[in-house]
Amino acid sequence: MTTTTTPPRDTSSTPPAKESAGALLLQSVRSNMRQYGMLVALAFIVVLFQIWTDGTLLLPNNVSNLIQQNGYILILAIGMMIVIIAGHIDLSVGSLVAFVGAMSAVMMVKHDMPWVLALVLSLLIGAVAGAWQGFFIAYVGIPSFIVTLAGMLLFRGLTQIVLEGQSLSPFPEGFQNIAKGFIPEMGPYTQYHNPTLVLGFVTVAFLLFREWRSRKQQLAYDLDVTPTSLWVAKLVAITAAVIAFTLTLASFHGVPVVLLIMCGLLIALGYVMRNAVVGRHVYALGGNKAAAKLSGVKDKRVTFLIFVNMGVLAALAGCVYAARLNAGTPQAGLNFELEAIAAAFIGGASMSGGVGTVMGAVIGGLVLGVLNNGMSLVNIGTDYQQVIKGLVLLAAVGFDVWNKRKVGR
């Protein structure tokens, strides 16, 4: 009878549980470096200006004003992020904002059209403009830079023609409320805006459920997940941030209407980019167009739809901006395309395409918005504001290049 002995197990290559958790954390941070970095930068900027302005930045009325001031830029940034992910660019959005605002003014002021019908027709105008540009880019094969540069000149000229060089106003109150209104108060009298509190708690429940479901799906497929302690800390941070934001808005007039519009876009387009087939095709085209075409992606149709979507969002931003000004003006939308592009790149987009998130565009837009608002509160001149924003954009893109080189090594 012979006996066999099992050699001792070599555990030198098996990391302890603590090191494994640390490795998972490091991997998670590296994979979301740009987004995490921008969140940290946004928090730092908020704290800096909150101290610098002696607490004025986060006063409820200023927070509401910050949202309404930057609503149209955030709408544009969401659409621009999708365009950049696909490997394109759109230089015409600022001029399209002006043109749609002019058309809405003509419809409501000159022709007394109901504002709801004028809003619908304005969005259709944006869709047609986006389809016109998308056709030349997708089916004719002209580079998006050239087509949208031509569109920038075309729509700016049409704006001057439609308005005859003059501003048109005023708009109906319902249309103005798109940019300047708040959701109405309901329920018994309290110190806070009741519907805002309800929306805040619903948002917390939705976000926590989404995080739990995502983690459950990752575990079901044996994917690496964030350690439980860190995951719980993340949930606590999300809950605290949403509740603080909710109480801030609820202590003033409540949730601005434009914030509801942005949240709807964020949820809808975020879901499309994460889960829908067309969203995955957008990432595939931006990452490697040749490989995507060989894999069966209908690149022309996807590109066409991207620019139709951008046209609709530019039209919506045009209506929001016109409603805020209460006028259609020939000078509307100047440099809006640069603001949207900057927000997308600050929020994590890559020059080579295939990288970025809808939420990242919102974060990038908020970084610029808080910078603008904070610098105005401390009386920094517009000349220095432009210098600072330029340096922030350069730093964000430089960080992206540095991060790619580090990953490559």
C-alpha cells in the first residue's frame, strides 16, 4: 500500500482578502478616473467659492438661479457629448439656438400662436435642421466639422433675416415658465416646498434601487464589484448629497421647471447610451468605425440619428434661452457651441471618440456653471473668467491624455 502526499500549496501568488479589496478599489478608480476626478474638482470648486463668497454660493436662491442660468448649456452639453462619443463635432448648435429662438418669437409674437404649438414646431424645426446636417455627414460623407461650420453660418444668417436685425418680445407667461418657472406648491403649509420634498425622496429611492440592482447583476455574472464597505459609503454619500440638494431647493420656490427637463433628458438618454442597442453602436462607431461596420453596425443611420437628436436638443435649448430672455434676439447663442464642447471634454469625453457618459456632460457643465457664478459673485472680471475657463479646459484634456498614456504603459 502506497501513500501519496499532497505538496504544500503555494500561496505566494494568492493575495489576501484585504489586498484584493484594495486592488478592486484601485481598478474601479482607474476605470472611472475622469468622472471621479471631475466630481472631486466640482466639490472642490463648490467648497472654494462657498468660503470665498461667505456662504452666498449655496444660498437657496442662488442655487436655483445657477440651475436656470445654465440649463440651456447643460441641455446642449448632453447632446454634444453623444456627438463627440461618436467621433464627430457640431459647431452649429449656438446658431441653431438663435434661429429656433427667432422662429419661436415670430410664431408667438407676430402670429399669436399658442405657446405649446410654437414649442412643438420649434422642436420640429430643430429636428429638420439636424436631419439636414446629418444627411450630408452620414450619407454624402462630408466631415462633420465642415457641414456644421456651414450650418453655423447658415443658421446665424437666417436668424438675422427672420428677425430683421431686431428683437421680438414679449412671450406668453407659460412659455417663460419653461426657463423661469417652478413646479407649483401643493399640500399643507410647511417650511419647505412639499412637491420638492416628495421628488427628492423618490430620487433617493430610485438611485439606491439602481445601485442595488446593478450590484446584484454584477454578482450574478461573477464580475468584480466594489467592496461592501465602500459600496455602502457610496450609497450614504449619494443619499446625503440628494437630500441636501432637495432641502436647499425646497427652502426656496422648489424645483425649477428647467431642472425637470434636464433630469428627464439625463434619465432617458443615459438609459439609451447604457442599455439600448443604438447607444452601444454609438460607442462602437466612436471607438473603431471600421470594426463597427464589419460587426454589422449601420453607421450611416446611427450618425444620422445622432445629429437629429442634437438638432432637437439645440432647439429645446433655444426655446429655454429665449424664454429666459423673454425675447428672440439676433445675438442669442453666441459661443454656446464652445461652452457645450468644453463641458463635454471637461466631463470625460475623448478627442478620439468612444469615451464619455451623459452624466459626465452634466458634471462638466456644472463645473463651468459654478465657475461662472462663483467668479461673478466675487467680482472677477469677464476677461479673467475666460482665462480661468480656458485653463480648466486645457487641464481636463491634458489629464485625459496623461491618463491614456499611463494606461498604455
